[in-house]
Amino acid sequence: MNIKFYLIIFYCFFSSVILSQVISINPYLQNASSNSMIIMWELSEYTDSYIEWGETQYLDNITYASNEITNYPAVLFKAELNNLNSSTKYYYRVFYNNTSTDIFSFKTPSIKSEEKSINLVAMSDMQANNNTPNKFSEIVNDGIIRYVDSVYDGDICENLHMILIPGDLVVTGTDYFQWRDDFFAQSEPIFSSVPFYPVLGNHEYNADFYFQFFDLPHNGTDGYEEHWWYKDNSNVRIIGLNSNSEYQIQEQLHWLDSILILTSMDTNIDFVFAQLHHPHRSELWTPGNTDFTGDVISLLENFSTNSGKPSIHFYGHTHGYSRGQSRDHNHLMVNVATAGGYIDYWGEYPQEDYEEYSISQDEWGYVFVEVKAGDDPYFVLKRFSVGDDLVSKNNSLEDSIVIRLNNLSPSIPEPIYPLFNDTVDSDCFELKSSEFYDEDGDLHGSTHWQISDDCNDFSDNVFDSWKQYENWYFDENTQLNDDLTDEMVYVLNADSDYCWRVRYRDRSLSWSEWSSPIYFHTDSSDDKSFKLLPNPLSESAILKLPFSNNSDVKVVVYSIDGAILQYHHDFSNSVFKFNRNGLSEGIYIMRIIVDGIEEGLLKFGIIDY
């Protein structure tokens, strides 16, 4: 009886020990190469654990793992599988305590010279928010996995080759349970099959957990291992950077510059995708703007122009999507947030409409990039949205752009008006150029207009305007109905000589050459009467105020029956941009008062197109 009793007690105790040793973080993939893969996982307590793996589900290989304590008694394991074949699918599982996980699969990257096409995802700021704490899981399962399964055949490891995460993986990097429950638990279905590469955001707090959980390339500056690094996959070089304040140092910029020089000489690399956390310019949240990122952009811009290889920098920090492009370089700037964190909504924070950005959206989502290798390399960048707190979207495609390495430039536009020696109204006239044409079929992306008082020098222009085919700001496309072949010019000096020129850009970011400069003249009218141009107007017009800036100027708008509708004052210069601001179609009166004396009275019309 006593022997049986002790056997039962021993069995119960032994069983409880075994049961307590469970997978606390499912296996995930790191730092893949064409002949190796790193697999990491965590157990709630220490026990022997290893990887069974193979090219079939028979799993005829075993690799033992190193280990370290993360949050006692939890233990993190790392196994490195070597001597693998490139572009090959492998199966694996974690074995521990006479039990094992499910069987997972991964695919090794190709050798660069094989020129295989790849797909990648970029997303950031998936730190959990209290209102929708499982949003990251929704993006992984209902977003990424569902999209890949709907478009491609086979397992996800065969169709998605890497994931980039530019920072803020958790709310507090020193909180172990946020890593385990918010980040890893919500990403289990994908990180076990697709290697991912994060960089540090401000919310990681440079915590030890970050450097324990991730195994990133050790090819950055000595002493700053895993703070900045690079990784090649097919014809793309991925560069990871650290934009946190204490690492905004010249050592990092010097390292980046040296890597870009080497990349320009590497004939197997066609594109560079960099990632860092902080924006240079953020439309949805300007307090997040960071000068250091501007320094990074300058290096990437110069690299792309000098090498001919297009580049991107992915970022986050601001919780929304933005996509812009450098005016004079083949460089994209893409905010890939937010994959879980609170959204930065329009009207909630200081915001600004920057000319380089084509679209900004206050929504959750991710970016999917298809990269084609071979003789005609290109990539397609797509933004998918799952909506916001009020409106749910089902993997909605919100934005896309195609960038080609070998992109033909558009035809040089021909000036139509003014032509040589034409005389134009000094107060207001319209530049006009020919229709857009692109030999390889790209659509019109943007137009750049310049006016100079020296036909041989356009470095110091009296007029410079860059307009893109779309500008989604505050949920409105402010460039709607602009065909990019004409541009209004207001208030040049009277009786003066100028030259103008124009160039066109296609939507794959190639510019035409500039048109030849065209000389023209402004009229010598001494008419100082007030002019509202254009009149009638549809949305806005320009009023020139011919008096000094220190005058006390007021502009009052009346209905035709004398009711005051608008009142304007405190002008900073002599050009006033008048906006209809809800005024309906009809006839109105504008009264201009200077130092208490009425100086002008004009009638104008508003029309709806």
C-alpha cells in the first residue's frame, strides 16, 4: 500500500514537472541565408530541447540548441541549421520532454546570382493598444496570410520571403510579457515560416530583451552590433538602422555611406530598401520629425542618383500610412505603420501637407512589396488597409506604385504658352505645355515648372512649382482634376524679362529632360486697381494688395444684399489667397479697407464646376 502511494506521488510530481515545461514562445525564424537558418523558441522552464528537420516531413536531421535565461525560469533556445541548399523548402519541429511542436516549414533564400524574384512585407508599430489589443493578430491572419493565400499557390514560406519591422514592436521593451503575449503570440502563424528583421524603435528602450530575442546580422560598426546592419536577398539589399536619439551619430552615417558605395559596385544588387524608426517629415504627426533621418535620406538619394539603383526607406513612429518620393532622386519614403498601435487621426495632432508626399492615411495596415529580378528588374509596392476604429476594411488596396531599374524617361514637353517674346499679364497668367508621352506606357506622375530672370541660370528662381498627380491629405485629393499640363503664375514684376522651362515625370519616377528655356516679357501696365484672379472662381483666387505690409488692411466679403460673410485681416504680405470656404455659387462683393479708408470695391463670382 505504502509503495503504491509513493509511486503515485512520484508520478504526479514528475508529470507536473513535464507539463510545466511548455512552449512559451513558438519557434520563429531569424537571419536566413542561402545555406543556413536560425530558429529560436522559448520554453517556460529549462529542459533539453532541439530541432528535428529535413527536406521531407520524415525529419531525419537533429540540431541541438544553445540557450539563455530570458525571464526566469523561461529559457530561450537558438539552433542554427547549416549546410542547407539554396531555394529549398525544409520542414522542422521543436522537440522537448518527449513531446514536440507541430511541423513547420521554411524556404532558404536563393543565391544572388540565381536572380529569383521575392516578396516581402513591411509593417511597424504593432504595439498593443487597449481598445483593440489583438489588432496585430488581425493584420497577420486576416491581412497578410489571407492576401498571400488568395494570390499565390503553396505554403506561405514559398511565397513570402521576409518581413521588415521598423520599430516599436511593443509598448515597453523592458516588459517581458509584452514580448511574449503581444508580439510573439499574435504573430505565431507567420514568423514560424518567414524570417523577420526588426530595427529598434523608441519603445524598445534599448532593452536586453530585444537583443536576446533577435539574431540580426553582425556586419555593422564594431561596438554597435545589431544596431545597424545589412542583409541581401536576391537583388535587394536590406539595410537596418537605429534612429533613436543616442544613436544619431556620425559613426552610423559613415558606415551607411560605405555600405552604399559597396552596393553601387555590386552588380547583383538592383535595389536598396532601408528601414529605421523615425520619419524625417511626417504629415500626420509633425512632432515626430527627425533631422537625422533627413541625413540618411540624403545619402540614399545620392546613392540612387549616382548608381542608378532605386531606393526606399521604410519607417514608422507616426501611426498611419504615408508614401512620398524625392523630387530629384529615385527614392521612395514610406511609413508602414500602424500594425496595431493607436492610430494618429487627422485633426488630432500638429500636421502638415508636405509636397513630396502623395498620400497619407490614418488607418491600420501593412505594405507588400513584390520584387522581380532578372534582365528587367522592378518592384511593385502595395498598401493594404484593415480600416480604423470606425470603419473596417477587408484587406483593401489603398495605394500602389511600380518602380523599374531600367525605366525609359518621358518625352521632353514642348512649351505652348508663353512662346518666345510673348508678353503676358504681370498679375496673372497660365503656363501651358504639351501632352504627356512615355514610350514604355507609364502615366503622367508630376510636372516641375520654373521661371527665372536669367535664361542661363535656373538656380535662383522667381517661380518654382512641383505638382504631383495626386495628393491625398486629410482624406481629400487636392490634385483632383489637375492634368499637369498648365500652371497659374501670379504677380511677377511688371515690364520685366523672364525665361521659363518645364519637365515631366512618369509614375515610375523617371524625369524627362528640361524643355529649352523660353524667353517672355511681362506687360508694363500701371493699373493699380484691385484684381481678383481668376474671376469668377471655383475654389480660390489671388488678390494683390498694392500697399506696404505695415498698413492696416482689412478685406470684407458681402453677399449681394449686403450681409457680411467673411472678414480677413493681419496680412503678412501683399498677396492674399482668398478661399470660398463654403460660399455657394453666386455673385459677391469684396471691400478692401486700408488704414480705415475704403480703397477698393469689386464684384466677383463663384461658380461650381
